[in-house]
Amino acid sequence: MEEIAKNITITVSHAVEIVAAVITGIAVIKTIYNYIFLFKPSSKITKEEIRVQFGSAVAVALELLLGADVLATAVAPSWDDIGKLAAIAAIRTALNYFLGKELREIKERNFKSEA
């Protein structure tokens, strides 16, 4: 029974990792597209907006990857697995925290400049 649970969680973990990779890939393509067309006179998007859109997608992907890591170690983890998960969780949480903080600052700056 434990082996079945482990296989299911690993499969779901891999699926979540794929979703995170797809989100990141789409965000990269969208960012490149927006950046190329940023220089057109008719463009209404700014560099800050491009950064916020990309940063938001990266934040979602980081959260998904953290969830995938938790799933991967959910069934009968060893102490080594728990240590690796703790290190990965700390790094991804710190990245997500600072990314979110920067995105909030950019949004607040843009809101103040529009008012």
C-alpha cells in the first residue's frame, strides 16, 4: 500500500513540476514578445508592466514547485529527504518572498504615479 501511495504522489509531483515549467515557458515567451513590441510607437505596455507580469508567473511557478517537492517527500521520507526539502523550501520561500515584495513595490509605485 505504501508503494502505491508513493507512486501516486511521485506522479502527481511530476505533473505539478510540468505545469510549473509550462507556466514559466509561457511567461518567457510572452515577456520576449512584449519586449520586442515595446519599441513600437503604438505599444501601451511599459517595462515595469512586463516585469510584473513575468514576476507574477515566476512566483506562481515557485509555489507550484515547492508543492511538488513536498509531495515528492510526503510518503515515508528519510532524514536526508527531509533535510533536502527543508533547504529547497527555505530557498524557494525566500525567493518568492523577495519577488513578491518587489512586485508590490512596483505596483505601489505605478499606482502612485497614476494618481
